[in-house]
Amino acid sequence: MTTTQTSPETAPAAAKGAGSLTLLLGLAAAPLAFVFGGFAALPAAVAALPPLRRLRPAALAFVVGVAACWGLSQAGINPWVSLVRWRVSAMLTEALGAEPTWQTFTADPVAGTLDFGSVQVELPKAGGSATLEHLQVDAGYAFLLDMASPTLTGRGLQLSVDGNAPELTQFLESLGGEQGHAFDLHIEGGALQVRGEGLSARAEIKAITGAGSAKGLELRLVPLSLAVTALGREHLLRTQGVVGITRSAGRTGFSAELTLHEPELGHAFVHGTLLADGSREGALAVTLDRLELGALWARYRVIDRWRGLLRGSARVTGGLRDLGVVLDLEGEDIEYFHNTAMQLDESRSFLMPACTLQADMRIRDGETVEFAPLLFSLPEGTLATGRFCEAQGSATLTLQGQWPALEGLLDATVTGGRLKRDITWNPLEAESLLDLEPNTVLVGEQFPALALDWKVNVQRLDVDCAPLAGWLTGALEGTFDKPAQSRAASVRAGGKLALKEGRFAFLAAAGDVTGELEFNPHAPVEQATLRGALAGKAGSVPLQAEITGSVWRPGFVFSGVTMTPEALGRCIYQAPGEALAPAQELARREACTRLCGPAAAVARNPFLAKEMGLVFFSFKP
């Protein structure tokens, strides 16, 4: 039988080695204090139990190590906190494309939270920056192993971006990072601002909530108000609803379920989704329940004014660089007034009881606006309201091109109206047939640049141009050209207008007139040619003449003349055997002066008007 005994020399050495190992194990577990704080020392209390008294050296070493680690942690030296902070910073850097900075930082290892104060990040791709008053990150103990997603809670977000930044679209498409970190987000209060040269917007935010994962990103914004500034004019809109930002499969989208209300202008509802890459797959639908056109227009223009109510819808597609807008609007009781075109007389405003506006617009880079096309339809309303030319009827205007240079077609039908401007061949008179130009031309000249082909079907246009009366009918077509650097437009017309039920009454002469105006599209409107005839009497003296020449310089070829032109002229001034009272004599002289000039009135011979060069006469037996 063999017996094994421990050597007296080796027993103390073995005990010493076991004790050292126990102390090392206690110290090795002490860094748990960086995660759990002083609470990490609680497990050492089990060594107080008699059966576990052999663990007391290790427990003592553990407690001493925990105290040392806790002291280092309180002094700001905590490897776990530093590692988590680095991971959070790396995650935010990847998500935003820029590294954030902060002014203050505290951490609670026991709770697993990190608190950042005054967080700032520059966003070069978006041409802006973001600040956050306070950000708390609840990382959780498993965050380092990607077994838990951090919860980000903040307040006071201020985000500003440049809407014209070249890389803004790339920034939006990269939100959340390529790897798609998992997180939960909740931010209370703040503001989002998009700056632009002609258009900018600022939204006051109640809250932002959302979550991210490896599959994508989803954010929900609850706006309180939206301030839109266009061309220096601000529109403060009250909002109700949510705006969403989603990123999935590498594509970023913007969605809205939002009601907009402006006390003076009206309200609208927006819903749908837009894709940041400009794809036409998504769309925002805007339902315009009520828009007060007068209140809107008054903020931008003073020289003219629109009034009335607009209703309808709009469809927005594309991305920030290439935005498509399709409008389908209906107008009710629309009124248009222009100080110059209506000669400061509001009673001459254009009235449109009902009209429609349909437009397909492309807005590129937030600056260039292209119409392809714009269609304005007026079933019945005002076409001209000048002092000397009034017209009512229907019209359709089609415009296309890139603002401000537009081109298109105007197709109108005149169902009623009146020309009222006395004819004169006296160059001293302020009156002129040029005053008969419809003030629609002046309205068209308000466009920066406009080239139109136009067609007008004249069903009836009354003529009250002493000494001529009747009504015109016919069809005209032509062009309207307003160059970009010109204040006035060039108007050309082609076609014919026939005079119906024409009659004349001048001095002692009266009778019937037939004829037509023929316009040449290659000549000014006032050069329209006259073709017609008049037949009447001056007392008992028969009058018969062919009408020729142009509107600007008409000609009368009298036939069947049995007396000298001077004698015939005096018969027209005062019929043979006609007696004139003083008042009648004065009125007749004024009428002759207005049409034929003072020399003709003094000589009592209207044919002397030819001396002024604006009319000619010829006589045949």
C-alpha cells in the first residue's frame, strides 16, 4: 500500500498561489463598476457567509477594485462610457454625413444613458446646420454587441438647409446611413427651415418621432405652423396633421397628411408621398377647398388686382430639382382690375362669373418655371372694358414656355359689345380710331414677354361711331408680340369684318352704308382696307359714293354728281331750303369741325377735309 503526502515545503507555496489567483480574479471583475457603478460591489457581500469565508480575500480585492474603478468613473475616466459615446457619435456621423459636436456631456453608467448638451452638426451637403438643446441616448448594456437599439430623446431642434444646395438631394437620400442602424427617436419642440432665393419655408415643430433599422428609416413630424416666404412676402399657415420621412431600399420619400389654413386666404388639404430621387411614382395631392384670390394677389401686386374664389386640386410629383405641378382649378366671381388698362375706373373691371385654369408646370432647381401647357377657359365674361371698346363673350387661352417668355394661342368669341368713338379727320382733335383698341392689349402687355397667335369670332359688335352706326360681324386672326425689353406690343390682324344695318347721319345728310373691313396680317391694324358704299340724301339731293382706302385714310368716290364739289358740299352742310335756328347752326358747325376741321366748317364745305391729308374725295358725273 502506497501513501502520498504533501511536502511541508510545498503546502505554503500552493496556498500562496491560490490566494494570488483569488485576488487576481477579484480585481479582474472590478471593472464591472464602470458599467454598474458602486452597485457592482454588492455580490461581494456573500463572502460574509461562513461557508464562503474562503472567498473573502477575493471579495475584498473585488470591493477595493470596484471602489477604484468607481472613483475613476466619477473623475470622468470610464472606458465603457467612452466606447458607447464613440459608437453613438459614429452612428450619428454616418446618419447625418457629418460629425456632431457638443458643449456638455454627462453619463449614468448604471442607467445606461448619455446626456449631451448643445449638440451641433454642420451639414455641408445640405448647405446648413442642425442644433439640439439637449440629447439623451439610452444605449442599454447590449448596445455594444448590437443586441439593443439606442433610444434618442431630445428637445429644441433647430435645422436649417439650403433648398438650392447642389447636394441636397444626395443628403436626403443618405439619411440614416448606408448600414441602417437601429434606433428609436423622440424630439420635443423645434423648427425646420428651408432657405431659398425666391422661396423659403420655416416650420415650427411640436414633436418628431421615428425609428430606424437595417431595413430603413421612418420619421414622423407634427408641425404646429408653417411660414412660407415667396418673393419677400410671408404666409403664416396653421397646420394640423403629420409629415413623414421614410427611407427604404435606398429611396427616400416625403409623405403628408396635413391640413393648411390661413385666415385671410383659405385652407387646403395635402396628402400623398414624394420621392427625393425625382421619380414620378410618388405624388402629393393638394385639395384646395377655398382660396381668396384677392387677399393673395394684394400681397404681391399693387398696379393690378384679382378678386374671387378659387377651388380645385393640384398634383405634385418629382423631386426637389425637378418638381412637377399639375393644377386643376375653378374660379367663382373672378374680377380683374388694372389701373392703367381700366383708366383708374373700377367699374371697368373684367368680370368672370365662372372660369377654369388647368396647368402642367415644371419647376426646376426651385427657380425655373416651365408651362407645358397652361389652359385658361372662360365660358362667358368680359373681354374688353375700355371707354371706347367694350366686348363680352367667351375665350380660351393656352400658354406654354419657360417663364417669363411665354407663347400660346387665344381663341375668343365676341357675343356682344360696342365701339363708341366718333370718327374724325381733324388732326387737332384728341379723338382717334386708335382709341378703339381693346384694353385687353394693355392687359397682355403686363406680361414680361408674350407671343400669341389669336383668333376672334365676332358674332355681333355694335358700332356707335358718329356719323356711322350699325354692327360688325366676321372672323379675325393674327398675332400679338410683346418682346422682353419692350413696354408695348405689336398687334397684327388678318380677316374681314362686315358692317350690317349700317347707316350714317352727318350734318344735313343721312342714308345707308354697306361695307367691310379687310385686315392684312403683314400691316398695322390701322391700315385695314375699306370696301363699301353709301347711299342717301342731303335734303332732296341724292348721294351715292363708293368707299375705299384704309381706316387710317379712307376715300369716297361720289358718282352721279350733277353739281360742283363745292355746291355739293354746301348741300351736305345745309340742305336746299333748310332753315337753321342759331342753336342748330352752332351744333352743325361743331359737328363739321370735329369731323372735317375748322376750315371746312367756316367754308360750310365738308370736302375741304381733304386738305388735312387724312381723307380723300373723288367725284364722277
